[in-house]
Amino acid sequence: MKTNGQPYRADGAFARGRVRPERLASPGSTQTISARVIDPAILRDEDIRGIVGRSVDAADAAALGAAFGTLVAKGDGRTVVLGFDGRLTSRALAVAFARGMITTGMQVARVGLGPTPMMQFARVQLRADAAVMVTGSHDPPEYNGFKLSVHGRSLTHAEIRRLGDIAGDGAFASGDGLMLNRPMLDAYVERLSGALILDHPLAVAWDASNGAVGAVLTKLCTRLPGRHVLLNEMVDGTFPAHHPDPAQPDALERLRKIVVAEECDLGVAFDGDGDRIGVVDGEGRILRIDQILLLLARDVLQTHPDAAIIADVGASQTFFDEIARLGGHPVMARASRGAVEAKIVETGALLAGEINGHIFFGDQDDQYDDALYAAVRLMNVVSRADCSLAALRDGLPQTFDIPELSLPCAEERKDAVIDEIGARLAAAGAEITAIDGIRFKADEGWWLLRASHKRAALLARCEGTTEAGLVRMKQALRQELERSRVAAGALEDISNN
């Protein structure tokens, strides 16, 4: 696709004079990107990610950038927002990916180092056709890759695999694109601080996990009322403090201690690129994501009483029951970001979440997952309550559960095991949901078994309304697994919560 070399006018944000254009190739001499065979292992279900220097490098990034630009151009797109996280390899991979996109005629707005939600905010503000975030998300430091979306929708696995095919064939679009510097940090901080509506100030501990949210939190906390304690706010792509995944209890250990020692109302932690949240109450107890979602849903349903609220298949049954009791419309989705996004479009849901920490709002803003925005909205809920977050948590329906377990299972057997167990339960007249694996429901609890998308394993969760109910749910699941010749000793090894 050929352009006239001028920034594209979307809503004025890409127009001449608003941003500084910067060419990565001289006019009339577009650089050539060579075909590149991409390791299929990095073309994952929802993004592209691998170990830098082993399965992905700058040449791969350039070819994938050209392939992505080709895909966007085929859909008549011309503008792309580009951000990158604080990993040591992110800036170089971003430059290479941008170089590939520019050779296809893309107008690339570079928003700089920051969290994935800041990049998504930029996409909405600039009305860009597509978006790229260079990030390894919550993976270890040696990993990196790309989160990709077109028209606000994450690419499907088939589309991601198609990028690999385009890169391998070298069948790239051709054009004369531009790089545009479009910093978004200040505008994003303004958006977050503007969403805070407190009845009284709070004391909050924030753990940036040495990730890309650090620069945002440093600015944001100077604008917020109350007392704020910052942990690991220096961006460091080696993640020296702890693994950057708030879904892992070990990653929240220091935050828990600080919240108690500093007598904070709550503590909040983020993953490496700021789209996953972890929350600790004033007593240092970790809240499950479905508990956070339920507290947020109560707030949303006050102004939108019949709204659809989404959680994935791993959420507590009490979540779905409580949403219905409050007058909302509970919706269960498959456990993936793309599946949740699709359900949002299908149902018009105003709040959605994944148990791994992604939370989407749609009642006041365009739908994308933003852990920082979710933290601000949770602060609003706590401030307006006549009790502490710990008391709000204790007021939720109490259950007994185990964290998600990974049970080894041969790759070629994973789906067959799910099918076998589903068929047996259906024949017995059991109450099951099969949108993502098998979710079995009984009066005293439920269990979930689904195939891992990343490794040769089955993933299992169990919950009971009582401790005895949890024991029986684990026993029921173990019996089904053993009937399909899957070792399930881990279900007995783990203690009840």
C-alpha cells in the first residue's frame, strides 16, 4: 500500500503538526524486509512470545512487523499504535517491529515505555486501526513478544499463525510509512486520576513489580489524596524483587507485610505490563479476582441494574449466583482474553474479568483490560463503603477452594480425557458446562477440568460450600481422572483453603 508520506488524519491526532514524524527510511527508498521462518512455538493462542535470542530476535520482529502491517493494510487500516514494556530487549524489538510495519506503509504512533493499558488508551484516543505492545507480560525476564489487536480486537490464534505464514512467504505489502512520536504518559495519568472519586482518603500500598507501571504510579500517586506507599516502582526488566505475576501468592508476600505494617486500607500489585491486578486487604489477605469483580459489580449494577457481567469458567459459583441475586445478568466465558473480549461484544457487558487478573470496564470507558483503572475503581468502592475492604471481603459468600492445579497429561490425550469424562457425566445426567473443558456442578460445590493451551497438562480447580463439600468435590474429580488413567495425586496432596 502506498501513501503520500504525510501523517494520516484520523481524528486529528495523526495530522501534520500534532506529532513529530520520523522516518526510518529515506523518502522513496523503502527498506526491504526479508522473508523469515518463524518458530511456530512462539505463535501462541493470544499473542506471540518466546525466549529472546533463542526463539525470537530482531529479524523475527521485523518480519512479523511487516506481516502485521500487511494484515492491517488488507483490512484497509493505516494507523498503528506501538508501546513497549521495561524488559531489557523490548526497545530493540519495538524498533525492529516498527521498521517492518513502516515498509508496508503503516503510520506508527510510538507511545513509548509504559504498561499495556496505556497503549490501549492511546489506541482509543488516537482512533488507531491497530495496536502493538512489545511485552513478555508476566513471564520471566528472558521472554518477550507482542500483543496484537486490530480495531480493538485481539488477534485470534488462526490470525497469529497467519502472520507466521506471511513472514515465511515474504509476501509483504509495500508502502512508505512513518514513525510518529506520540507520548501518552501524562494523558494516561490524567485519565486515571480523573476517575478517582473518593468519599475519604485512603492509605494504599502499590507494588509495581519493577514493571512498566512504575513510571505511571510515580506520577499518579503525587496526584492522589491520602497516603501512598510505593514498592518496586523502578522499572527493571530483570525483575529483581519478585516474579512479575500477582496471580502467584509468593509475588504478593512483601506487599502483604507492608500493608499490615503501614496500616494501609489495601495493597495493589501488577504484572510486568500492567494488565493484571492482585489485591490485598488491610489484614494482608489476598482477594481472589472473582471477589474483586463481585465488589466492582455491585457498584456497576447500582447504576446499570440489569447489566451483563462476565467472568471466566474458573470463577466461583458464588460470583454467578450473586450477580443474578443483585439483578444482573451473569455470563460465563472461556478462560482466555480473546474469549472474554468476544463475550463482551456479544453481550454488551459492562464489566468482565479473567481469574488470572484481567479486568475490563465498559460502563464509562471503551472496553479493554486495565489493572490500574481497576485499582482506581476499587478505591472508589472502598472509600464509599461504611466499612473496610477486609470487612467487605468477609461479607461476601464464603467458600472453600484450592488454587488451579496442573496435572501432567500427554499432549495427544488432553482433549480425549475431557471428552471421555464429559461423555460419562452427561450419560449419568450430571449438571455440566462444557464451554471450556468440563465444569461439574453439585449442591455442595463444583469442579473444573480443562486442557492447558501451553503445556502437556490438564488444569483443575475445585470449590466447596463447606470444607467437607470441597473434599467430596476433589474426590469426585479424582475418580473421574483415574477412570481415564490420569494421575491425580496432587488433588490429595494440597490442603484445603
